[in-house]
Amino acid sequence: MKKIEAVVRPCKVDEITEALAKARIRDLTFSEVEDYGHHPCRVEYYRGIEYVEEFRSEIKVEIVVEDEKVRVVTDTLSAALQTGHLEDSQITILPLEAVFHRRAGVR
């Protein structure tokens, strides 16, 4: 089994969900994260005080799939996430030793 993680822009969540649903991938986990360092800093003003916004809000998508479905998921994510910008997204594939469903008592 593999765990696929993608850090994406919030505006892409609906597109990702729809694209993966069409590929029959429905078990997704979404988390709000802060991205740092992969984009230019932005200067903002709050009550007349200048500050540099170094962090950007992103969404982390986590998907656990069998080895045979990794290619389908990564291809679907890549197609849904392309915007033409350098910092489009990041997809990471991690090996998983086991998954334990506590409620069902099944590995």
C-alpha cells in the first residue's frame, strides 16, 4: 500500500474531489496547512503597519491506496492540479507497511 500526499491550493479542492470520484477514489483526507518558502513573499499592510506575509494557506490531501491504483491517482491529481504556475502543487508517494482499522479490527 502507498500513501499519496498532495499540497494544493484551496481553490482546487472541488476539482480534485470530482476528478478522483470519477476515478472511483473516494477515501480522502483534507487538512489545512501553511506553506513556506516555495513562493515569493507578499507585502501587506495592517492598520498602517507593513508586514511581510511569508506563509501561504494550502490544503494537504492524503490518500491511501493499493499499489495498483497509485498511477491512476497521481495521473488524476496531476491533471486536476495543473495551472501553469511554478508552484502548482507537490505530490509525494510514501510506502505504507500496514493500515489498521480500529473500529473493524481489520488490517
